[in-house]
Amino acid sequence: MPDELKANELGTAPKRMAIRWVKSAIGYNVRQKRTLKALGLTKLGQVVVHDDTPAVRGMIRAVIHLVQVEEQP
């Protein structure tokens, strides 16, 4: 069963992460640029919020040198 369903059954919300794009992707691989777009980042300095899931963590790991991550309560 997915973690989101377990968290909702317990009456708590899943953890959230704020992802800020802090470094330009110019000169980096196209795959990393596509990962930024898949995370919902379209402009430098933009912040998006996602649930803390293994899929999102994997995307962040691929572009960790371009983003800054904060966990939200």
C-alpha cells in the first residue's frame, strides 16, 4: 500500500518538500533539464512543493546540484 494512503488512514498528511531552482541548467545534459521540467520548475528562482515520495526524491537526486530542498512540517 502506498505511503500516502497509510498516512491518510492515520489522520496525518504526507510530508512535503519545497524545491527551489537555484542554478541555471545551461551547459548541463538535456535529461537534467527535462527532470527540472518534470518537477514543475520553469523559471530560475521558482519554488514548487511536492509530496515526499521515492519518485520525487530520485528526480531531486538527479538535479541536486541545480536545486535547493527544504522539508516542510
